[in-house]
Amino acid sequence: MKYVVVSGGVVSGLGKGVTASSIGLILKSCGFRVTAIKIDPYLNIDAGTMSPIEHGEVYVLDDGGEVDLDLGNYERFMDIKLTRENNITTGKVYKHVLEKERRGDYLGKTVQVVPHITDAIQEWIERAAKIPVDGQSGPPDVCVIELGGTIGDIESMPFIEALGQFSYRVGSENFCLIHVSLVPVLNVVGEQKTKPTQHSVKDLRGLGLSPNILACRSTKPLEDTVKAKLSQFCQVPMENIVTLFDCPNIWHIPLLLKEQKAHQAILRVLNLTGIAKEPALEEWSLMAKMSDKLHVPVRIAVVGKYTELLDSYLSIHKALLHASVARRKKLVIDWISASDLEQGAKKENPDAYKAAWKLLRGADGILVPGGFGNRGVEGKILAAKHARENKVPYLGICLGMQLAVVEYARNVVGLLDANSAELDPNTKNPCVIFMPEGSKTHMGGTMRLGSRRTYFQSKDSKAAKLYGNRNFVDERHRHRYEVNPSMVPRFESSGLTFPGKDETGQRMEIVELPNHPYYVGAQFHPEYKSRPGKPSPLFLGLIGAASGELDIVLQQSVVSRPQPNGKLERVYWKGAPKKPVSVVYSLCDRVYS
């Protein structure tokens, strides 16, 4: 097993996650099987109980793991399926060690950070690195490890010590350290400054790790004199210093690394030069460049609770982007705070109220994402009502689906006090109820989590057609409340349909309004499985409807036809002349769309 560790220095937010994802993509395109691990030094067991405003979105895996959003980047770039074991936190490690201590596994020894915590970290890395994540059997060839935080943070110290020991144990030919650092440019002098990176590398060395490669974030490519200076003071060869300068979109980062031959530097360190293929990123390059050239806009209003930090909805953003690029549209997102749509805002902050409603009324489509708690709920209901009454394409996810049902119950069925039991436990018409298997005393890891199967009840629905008229689909979930099954017959008699249900037929998974251009809600989170070149069907439907092209999307044939020479046959529209479609390529599953 080969290990590539990505650390960060100077400041946070430099893009270690995108860098690690890009490295994984390049190594995969070189013919290696790649996995990824994210180390988060916080004491939380997982990201499940953390505020999206503080830490960004909670990303959910197939196995129900609630993890850091960087694992979403890994999955999207490398098109793999990770497990909860691929996210290591201080809380998980200490819990594991303390449980062993309580069982008496340490045989009376004094349990210490070194060696017990550091040994547990190394064992976890080795164990997680061997888990297949690409649908094949056997362990991967390379594991990319991102060390969260910034070098010098006190909470990272046990992990840095463990990685230092680990690099010695596995050998230098199996361990490559890439340090992501900042080379700022002071406007006063206009000169690229190397001192922050020099000090960061000095701190790293003092902790027992020496970088093999420097990845320097800057607004512009590094000058040769700057590279020479960094090489001299950081003792890293010039050919192992790459610049991650500002790009139009993050899909250019793998191309940037390839152009600077970063993959060759990694392969040299890991002694893989002789067996690696030249990275095949032609289709990725086509997608990145095409994305920059799109000019026909599609405007989507995202009405949410956590809009002050856009990372709170990172997977939503990426899923919309994947779908818009597939439809050759330039995505424009209007982020609307749901609270600004409510009557209270009209009195307290009339300017914000007017601005929010102006954006909503000008949108080609509306998306209401998941969330928890009462704040902004009435604003989301108003957004759903506006979409329903004005025939604006609408996609509601998790809470967004539940509130669409509440809105329908109030304004169509006539249950004026209808509500969710989560928001009003005393409501006489609970359209959404607490799931019986949930816990009301413990928050972490107690929701209905992970991949669950949804069975289509009819192939006439838009959702079923978007999923290719399959009998069922597996999507990821994260919720405690569900549509009240006892009220479903009343909703259906009033025109609302539930074309997707779970295996029991009692849990509503998809809601749809047939006499509407596109009014769909999903209890699951389709954004988590959207990939570049392979967009989520429900997001593709939203973008298609918002662009006036839903009929084309519904007729689209998505097939993969491998040829004997390993290439793929072109894909054509159903009923269209045999003219190749402009394509976007999915690197792993080889699907054109």
C-alpha cells in the first residue's frame, strides 16, 4: 500500500480537500485503485451533531456515516463510495482507546497519548486504507490521507506524531507528504512572499515530518525565482514545487497539477514510475473547459436556513452544477434566507423582505433543501406555495419535501392548522410525524441514515422516468420525521401523489404533483450521489424543467456501450437522428449523459 498525505500550513481554507481529491483523480487516471481518508482533529465522534454554519454541511455515506464535507469531494472527484471508517476524528480514536482500557485490553499499563493513541491512529489508517471503495474486490493501491486543520494546531499533534511514526514504519518509498501552503502577494509591493511557507515547513519539520512536495496557493503562478527560494529554504526540489493558482472552477485543479507534472513527482517518491500510465484526463478537461464557456443562464433560488455559509449546502450546489453542465446551461444560484420571506421580516427588515421576494419571483426554479428546527420554516412553506401556484419548477429535499406536503395540506386540502410534529408537537393535523425507530434522547447517529431503497409505485411519474423507469432506486437518507402514512389517502384524493415508497409501502419517499410542470419532493438526499458527468436524476429534472427542456430530459437515453477496443460508442437521443450528442464523461462508470 502506498500513502499520500496532504497537510496544510499558514491558514485554513487553502483547499486541502480539493487538492487531495485532485491527486486521487490523477492517480486513478494513471491506472491505480485509489481510496481516501480524512483526519479531523475535533473531539466530536462525527460531524452529525455539528452546526452547518460552523463546519459546513454534514455529508452522508452509503453506510450511514455522517462525515466531513471533504469526503463528498473525494467521492465526486474519484467516483468512489467511502465508509464511515474513512473519516477519523479525535473523538473516535479516544473512544476506541478508552473502550479498550475499560475492557482491560492494556493489561494494567498506563494508557498514554504515545504510544496508545498514536498506535490506534496508525492501526485505523491501515485498516481503513484496505477497504475497497470502487466496487472491486481486494485493497486499493494508493490511499490519499488529508490531515485536517493547520500545522501548529494543538489538537493535531497526536495525528502528526502518529504520521511521523507511520512514515518511518512503512518506509520512505511508500509515504509521500504534500504540504499545501500559502504564498501571498502584498498589494503594496506586488511581490510573492515565501516567508509564511518557510515557517510552516520549519514547524512541520520540527514535528518530525518533511514534505516531499510543496503545493503553493497563490493568485498567480509562482515565479521561477520564488520557486528557487522555496526550494533552497524548504529543501524541496524545484520540480516538486507546484502552484495552485486561482482558477475559474475547481475542475481545473487536476489539470493544473498534471500540467506541472505533480503526478510524476508523486510517482517518483512512491517508486511507481515504471508501472503508471500517462494520466487520461481528456474527458475531464473537456468538461472543465466546457463549463467555463456556458452562457445561457438558468436561475435557481435555493431557499434555506443556513445561507450565510454556502458550504452548508455544498452538495446541493455541486448537484445543481452537474445537472446544469449536463444541460449546457450556466448555473446562477440565488441564495435566499427563508426567514426573509416571512411576514415578520416584512416589518422588521422590509428591504431584505423585498429583495428575497424579488429573487424568488425571478427564479426559473426553486429548491428547498433539508434542515432542522423552526427558524425559516414558514418562509420555506411560502416558497413551496409560490412554486405550486405559479407553476415554477420545484424540488424539495427532506424537510423541503415535508413542508411541501404541509403547504398542500393547508392550502389545498383545507387543514389550516396542518404542521409537522417536529415543529408543532401539539398540532391536530400532523402531516409529518416522528419515526418510531428514532431516539428522542440521543442526537448523534440516531436518525434514519444511509442508503435505503425506494420502490416506484408507477412508471408514469416524472421521478420514475428520470430514474430510467427502474423498479427501485437506492439513495441516501438523513431524517427523523416522515410523512404521516395515515393521512396519505386524503392527500392522494386531493391530487397529490406519492410515486416512491419504501419496501413496506408505508413510508413516503417521493411526492409529486402531476398537473404541474415539475413539482417533486424527495425524503432522501439525491445530491449526495450526484457526480460530474453523472448528475442526479431529480436535479437534472429540475434544471431541465427550469430551462423548458424537461420533455427532452425525460426522453434522454443514458447508456454505456463498451467496444472491444475499450472505447465507448456514442449515445443518441431516443427518436433523434444518428447525430452524436455533445458529451460529458463519467470517469469511473463510463456513462455518457
